[in-house]
Amino acid sequence: MIKKAIFKCSSEKLSQIPKDSLRDIAFIGRSNVGKSSLINMLTNHNGLAKTSSTPGKTKLINHFLVDDRWYLVDLPGYGYARASKRTSEKFQKIIMDYVFRCEKLHFLFVLVDIRLEPQPIDMEFISMLGQYQVPFAIIFTKCDKISAAQQSRQVQIFEKKLLETWEELPTMMLSSSLKSTGREDIVSYIENLIN
Ligand SMILES: Nc1nc2c(ncn2[C@@H]2O[C@H](COP(=O)(O)OP(=O)(O)O)[C@@H](O)[C@H]2O)c(=O)[nH]1
Ligand SMILES: [Mg+2]
């Protein structure tokens, strides 16, 4: 259970993130995927991460100190650059620096909108996580928007897509911030990572 979550700092570059030895558990996904809503739901703290219906608002790395033990990290969204751009331009420099070069990062949750077909930018990002061996799991968001049957269908389609390039599937969890679905699963998963 998460008892206390407090805002620690916003960073626009790696040199500004906390310098202590506490581990980072970070959340990333395309803009508008429901990242801020999920963070607020997990921490039971409605105003913690700012939610917005305007995509692409968060450009900074936000650290929240949880129970004085670990950092929950809200990363900027990706997915608004055109597909023709090079990878390094598609994902902002700060995302590249943090996700692929920062040792403070202990585990990454990649958020995926359950309603969408597998998006090339998500698949590309996930395959880079494989190349760089960044430990991650997938959280499907906004599950309240479709039926249980549709949810399993969407997950199956996603799994099939992943199995085109991956031998093993990562952990996948379902969530709805609106209904607080997935809260216990995700929080206990994090507790296992931290303990
Ligand atoms: N129905 C539903 N809407 C959601 C859910 N999570 C987020 N949203 C909505 O999706 C929009 C984007 O959410 P936000 O958390 O700001 O996304 P972010 O850009 O990834 O941080 C907002 O209008 C939210 O109210 C969810 O679980 N269910
Ligand atoms: Mg946000």
C-alpha cells in the first residue's frame, strides 16, 4: 500500500534529478495515454500529477517521493513526432537520457491505451527497451472504456505483435483510473520490485 506520496522535483535534464540512492520506478507512454491519471490513482492523491485533456503538456521529469522509500517518476509523453523522423528526434533527448542512460531508473512501466491497435511508436520504444535491456512491464490504460471481452481481444492482438520480435512476453496489467482497476496488482508489483 502507498501511504504517502509527495512531490520532490521537476527536472529538465538528467543533472537535476535527485542524487540520493533511492530507486526510481518510472511511467511512460504516448501523450494522453492516462499516465497522470494512473499516478494519481495509484497514490490515491488526486492533485499529485497534473492531469490534462490537452496532450503533450508535461515536458519535464517529475519525481514523487513515496513512503520515503522510492521515487515514482512521471516522464514526458512521446508520440507526437512524425514517423519519418529519426528515433533520436522522435523521443525527446530527456527521455533517451533518462530511460537508456540513467542508473537511478530501476523499473519502467510502459502505458498503452487498451482501445488502440498496436502503435508503431510504442512498438519501436519497446523494442529499444529490449536492445538496452531496460526492465519493464506494460500497463493497459482506460480499460473502463471497452468490455472485458474486447479487453482480452486487444491484449491478444498486442501479444501477437510483441511475439513477432520477442521470445518472451513482458508482464502486462490492466488498469482503469476511473474505476481504480489494477491498483492492487500494480502497487504489489512495485512493492516486490522495491523489497
Ligand atoms: N475513461 C477513462 N479516461 C481516462 C482514464 N485515464 C485517463 N483518462 C482521461 O484521458 C485524458 C488524458 O489523461 P492524462 O492522465 O492527463 O494523460 P497523460 O497525458 O498520459 O498524463 C484525460 O481526459 C483523462 O481524464 C481512464 O482510466 N478511464
Ligand atoms: Mg500527464
